[in-house]
Amino acid sequence: MAAVQTEIRVQTGAMDPQAELGPLLGTDTATGAVTSFVGLMRDFNQDAQVAEMTLEHYPGMTEKALQAIVDEALTRWSLQAVKIIHRVGVLRPADPIVLVAVASAHRGDAFRACEFLIDYLKTRAPFWKRETTRDGDTRWVESRSSDDQAAQRWLGSDST
Amino acid sequence: MIRVLFFASVRDRLGVADESLTETPANVAALRANLAARGAPWDEVLGADQRVLAAVNQTMATDDSPLSDGDEVGFFPPVTGG
């Protein structure tokens, strides 16, 4: 079996999701399915118009945490490629924040692994969002219990 | 000696990003209790009733994770990436 192609990147520069997906499409003839998730910055959150977002992370731990999440996915599903790219620094509304892409022989593994990866990333990778509203106020974004619940789903015995 | 790092709202509220401590507490809970015992704002930010996560050597830790000389401990709020 060919080695799994994995790529994990944390970057301050802009991200082009379509360009990032290109290499996963049509280069491996054993691949039958590619799924992807792109998280975008919204201009409205918690009752306020958001003008700008700054993403902070824990350099070193971030990469380790993302690698651990990818390793966990590889024990659960048969995958051919996994790509995770996450922005840090200053973002504007509509900017891509995160890309998760998975290639597999079949759609089932590709869909489930992609959702698992983003669910775990949202609760285990050390990133924090700070918003600047249109009024000029800055605030740290609160974590959501719905994200915890989404990640919890994968702990059950029937999670694969 | 251990190195302690603070991130995001935890850092902002404490006004400190990192520091080195000469003594190594037994575990994460002991370290957190020592820091909270400094009084405001430490007790308000790191008190046992506050939702603060910890990592030891850049891996998620729990209260009873043991500490050793040379360890790096990070304290931060629940994560909000993605």
C-alpha cells in the first residue's frame, strides 16, 4: 500500500483553497473520493458585526496537536492523503480560516475522516480567535458547547 | 526549573506571557494552585473554578499530569480555532 500523503501547515499568509485541493485531484489513480471542508470568517457573531479577526496559536504545540489528530484519523479510516491548513494572524470577513481535505478510495471513509478531523481540530488544536467589531471593540471568542458535543460523538464505539 | 507560558485571554488577563519558576511542583494542579495563591488577578484567572486548559511539553494535560525539571507548561482558555 502506498504511503499516506499528509501535509499540515499553519500560515500567516492568505490561503487559496482551490489551489490547495488541486494536487489531491487526479494525481493518484487509486483515489476514488476527495472530500474537503473550508471554514470561512463570518462578518457576524454573537450579536455584533465583526470587522476583523486575529488568530493566535501555540507554536510547536499546534503542529503536534494537528499531527496527533491526523494520526488518530489514520487509525480509524483507510486514507490516501490528508491535508490541513490553518491561518493565523489577521483575517477579514470571507477569508478562509481552515482547510481540511481527505483523499480515499471510497466516499465513506473520506466523508467521515474529514468531519472527524475538523471536529477534533476545533476542540484540541490550540488556536484562539479574537474579534474586532465594527464599533472597534475587541473580544476573545468563547468556545461553544456544540463543538464539544460534535467532538464527543467520535468517542463512541460506533464512531467509525 | 520549569517554564510556564500563558496564551490568549489568560495571558491578557494576567499581563504575563511567560515566566520561569525555580521550583517544580508535583503536578499541574499544584502548579495552578501555587499561581492562584499569588492573589488577584491570578486567583481570578487560574482558580480551580475557572475553565483553563493546560499542556505539558506541548501535549494536552490534566490536573494530575506530573511535572519534571525542565518541563514547559502552557495555560490557556478552551480553544476556538477552525
